Amino acid sequence: MVVTTNLRDAAERDLPAITAIYNLAVECTTAIWNDRLVDVADRAAWLAERTGTGFPVIVAVDDADAAIGYATYGPFRPHDGFRHSVEHSVYVHESQRGRGLGSALMLAIIERARAEGRHAMIAGVDAGNAGSIALHERLGFERVGLLPQVGVKFGRWLDLAFLQLVLDDAPAR
């Protein structure tokens, strides 16, 4: 199958694919520090909450318009002082990795965040995930922090690396 980098806002029809991508990350990776698998109803509630509060969920789709990856962002922290910063997530189906979809999705959410007047985008990444860190650094993110042993998955402690991209040079408001 030829994969394209067609991107669009997520829709209800994408929920089974988003659920499958999410659950595979839960089961097999340290990209998501959850142990609980979710169902389509859970992802439907997540999508409604995310889009209902004005945050995007963008999907990469193949030539048949089937979702093969997704990206989103939401609040970095719940306090007013962080209102101009967002934290993002990006996931690509394992069969589609290495084809530039992660970069395309990241560029799309970066552009969306800039268009909304966001100031900073934060990535919280398993410090052992060299591929994700390299992707972020290629897109201009800088490593800004490391929290050792703050998470656990698969019976081992995980370190959380923070990377940041400043999106504009606007004065504080």
C-alpha cells in the first residue's frame, strides 16, 4: 500500500483506528505510561473532550482515508499561568513508522498551535525513546529537563525527558 501524508481533523469514523493505535502503544511501548487498554467509547469521550475544549486531534490517513496515525495537544498544566503552553502527543501505527508521518503530524500541530497564538509546546518523552527524541530535535525542540525514575512500566523505572519548542516571540500576556 502506498502511504500518503494526507492529514485532516479526526472524526468519529477514525475512533476504531485511533483506539487500536493507542492500545498497541499501551501494550508494547513506553510511549504511553498507562497499563489499561481502552475501548472505542473511551476514545470517543476523549475526542469529544479534546475537541470540545478547542484542542485539535489530527489524523494522518492513507489513500483509502483510513487513519494510520494521530496527533493532538492539550493543556500543559491546569493553572492559569500555563495557558499559553501546550503538551502534545503523536502516535503512528507500527506498520507505518519510518515514512515521515510522525514529522507531518508534528508539523501540522505545531502550525495549528502557532495559529492559535500558543507560545510553547512541550513534549514529555520516555528518555530511552531515542527515535522520538531525535524526531523532536529535528523539528527544533530542545531538551530542557529530565526527571529520573518518575514512571514505571514493564517492571522498570522510567525517566521522563522534557523537550520544548518556543512557537513565537510574543511578549507575555
